[in-house]
Amino acid sequence: MTEIPGTARGYTRVSTDEQRRSGLGLEVQEDQIKRFFDYKLGPAGYRWGGVFRDEAVSGYKLPFLRRPAGSSLQAELRVGDCIIFSKLDRGFRNVRDCEKMIQMWDSMEIGVYFLDLDVDTRSPIGRLLLRLLAAVAEWEYEKIRERNRDVAKWRKGHNLPIGKPQPRIGFRYEGVPGKKKLVPAGNDREVIERIIEWHIAGSRFEDTAVHLQRLNLKTFDGREWTLRRVQKAFYRELSHLIKDGVVVKVGKGFRGRLILKWETAKLPSDRLARIMELYSANGRQINDIAEEAMRQVNEMHNAHNAVEA
């Protein structure tokens, strides 16, 4: 191993979007890594190269070099550098991937620290222990998957929903586990309501997507309202409206198009006022559209046709 101190970099990872949004898992890992650097590596002459984050990335499904932050970290490594992981399973859930990367880093004279282990990866016994511990991490992940499959099978057999409930579009969960609450997220709430209203008024999903892009409206996380995203948002929100009893299915019309009916008594007053501007105040079928909704839809159709021409 080279005696010349290089740059120390940290690596953190969380597996789910929920963990990513909370930030707690990443912050704890980064705090442990930085304290270790300040205590041991900084005084030894190493420079601080920052922390590389992989957010909502599976350590089992994606090998280290195929992860966004993993590949970026690897590209910056030089002889004499070192990598700090808060825990082995934050870096690896797969024995083969772990062994491959440790061998690669050893050949590059890269030091590797797992803060939950007391293992020297540069020695034969250290690499053996690391391989055994990585096997335990992989086995643990497989057992978790097996339990999840059993639970999903049981819930399906009892006609219960499978998986974690997703918040309504335009909201996100905020807070610590067990005490989370829904809070508004950007302008998604207003956009999804317009998507619902425009589509029921006769707008095609394609026209709605083009219109939102021309208005330069983005989702809460900064992405474009693509055709697929508009469709997904529409049906996801519609399922909530039906579940809440705000909208009921009446039947199917031309080409299988749903005919729906507003249950106006259950609508919040501010939303009811907006709906009354666009639709019948008496809860008629939504296909009976007010002039304003039709005008907006016609404008989108004309703009779309002009682009195609």
C-alpha cells in the first residue's frame, strides 16, 4: 500500500424513495463518515473529497459500478485514495460484487473502510472475513424478499392492497416514521386537477402534455409532464376521487371512455366553486361540459394540429 495520503471520499446509499425523501438515513451515514474522517484520516494527512450519494438505489440489484454515485466515485479515484462506508450493506448486498470491487481497489492501492467492521481488506484473513460478512448481508436481503413475497401472497388472497400506500399527486409524506403527515408539494396539485378537468372535457393526453410543456410547468421534482406521466397522474388521481366518493362511475361511452358523475356534496367548497365554473352544478355527467372547458381544450387541439402541420 502506498504511504502517500490521497483523498478520502465517503459513499452513502438508501434503497427506497421514502428513505430518500426523509433524508434521515443519508444524513446519519454522512455524519458517521465525516466524524471518522475528522478523527482518523484528516490528522493522517488525507484530503476530504466529499460524500457520494446513491438515493433510492438497490444494493442487491445494481452492482457498484452501475449505480450513479458509485460510477462517479470510481472515476475520481487515484492511487493513495480511500473510501469510507458507514456499513457494509450500504456498499454491498451481493458477495460477487463486493469481492470484485475489493480486488479492484486493492490493485489500485485504494484503502477501504467499513465503519461497522474491524476488517483489514488488504490482508488474506481480512478479505475472507469480508466475503463471509457480505454473504450474510446477501442472505439477509434474500430473507427479507422472501418474507415480503409471503406477505404479499397472503394479502392478495384476502383481497387486501399490496405495497405501501402512495400519497395523492401534489402531496408528499413528511416527518419521521410513525408520525408522517401529508403536505403540499409544489404546484402539482393544481396541475393534476387541470389534467383531470381537461381530459374529461375532451382533451387528449397528448394535447395536455404538449400544453403543459409549453407553459414550462414541471413536476415537484423538476421533471417534464410527458405523455406517460400525464396518463399515470390522471388514473392515479381518478382512483383517489372514486375511492373518496367524490366521483362515481356511471358507465362507459364512446370507445370505452368513462362516464363519471361528481358527488358535489362531498367536494370541498373551494374545489366545488371551481368545478361549478366548468361543469354542471347539479352533478350531471361530466361529459356535459361548460364553454370555458371546451374553449381551453379547443385551443390545445388547434396548437397541437398547427405543430403537426
